[in-house]
Amino acid sequence: MAKSPVTRLVPKVAAVTGASRRQQYSASTKRALIDVAEDLFTENGYANTSLDAIVAGARVTKGALYHHFSGKQALFEAVFERVETDASKAINKALRGKKDPWAKAQAGLRSFLEIVQQPRYRRIVIQEGPAVLGYERFREQEERSTFGSVLDIVRVVLGAGAWELDEGMLQTFARIFFGAMSSAGESVATAEDPETAAWRVEAAIGFMITGFQTLAETGVELPTAPLEVEDDIDEG
């Protein structure tokens, strides 16, 4: 359970060669602001979190906050980016060491579904992110972090078959799966029973993964582009 924001202190930072004490304090202040803002945004939501509450929890002045962030939205974006980065790291950790492509895909899916059930991810990324950042900025931030993991999984899965796909086709597959995963994640995060919803998503997408495995093992070829489309691709 996260500590109450009002009990947080500005964390101590170990001495870094070449860095001044002021730089160390500045870094610790920024981290404290993000820590407290994350707790408050998760608990109360963006609209119900004031800058006064954030600076009080971090035990800094408003001037210190404005030194690092232009305002509440910029601070929210920093929190959003950290939550998404942590999610990406967790998924990559789940993928690490998995040689079998199908086991890797299942591990990535399972890790993602665990993440979307976390209170901070549900509130900050799923519930608040699109409204606070705007849809375009939200998608840009999301793709910058978790899209890479999806693309990695798609490369491994499609590489298990005898399919020769160009980068454009790999990106197309990845974006389709990424869209499906984002939609599934939202359905889990907003469900009355997230655990049951996650099980259903895992079963459904797991069934699709099994379908790709069957196609790869039986040597079924993917559809090829019509001649005129291939010419357009070559010219592009």
C-alpha cells in the first residue's frame, strides 16, 4: 500500500561525483513532487487534486513546483509517463528469457493484464489519461512506452512461421494487436469485476495466439498483396 502523501519526505539522494548539492536537491524535489502527485491523482483523481495538496505532501513551496513543471497538467504528464514506463519495464521483465514464441506472447499478455488491474494504472492511464492529455497526446505517450513491447511480441510470433513479412506488414500486425490490447485493457480496468474480465481477455486473446501457432505449425501462408498493391509498396 502506498504511503500517505502527507507523510512523504523529500528523499535523500546519494552524492554524485560532479553534481552540486543544489542539483541533488533539485532532483530529489522533482521526484518527491511526482511521488506525491501520483498518490493523490490515484486516490482522488486529477480534478480533485490541488497543487496546494501536492506541495504540502512533498513539503516544498509552489515556487519549487513551478521550477520543474509549468502547472498541474505538466506534472500529471510526468506521472503518466512514469506509470507507463514502469508498465513497459514490467512487461519486458516478463518477456525476458522466454525462448518459445507462444510462451512469450502469453507471458506478455498475462503481465499486461496484471498491470491494468493496478489502482494507479487504472486511474492515471485508463481513466484520467485521455481526458487530461487529450487523445492524440495520450496515444503518443502510450505508444512510446508499451507499443515497443507489443511489436517485439509480434515479431517473435510471426517469426515462428515461414512467413516473409516486410516491416510495414509487421507494423500493421503490431498496431492491430496494440489496439486490441488497449481496448481490452480499458475493459478490464473499468469492469466491476476486473479479475473475471482479465480472465476472459486472457482466454480470448490466448485462443487467437493458439490460432497463429496452428497456422505456423501447419505451414499455412498469409494472404499476399495484389500485384497493383505490391507495385505501390515497391514505389513507396
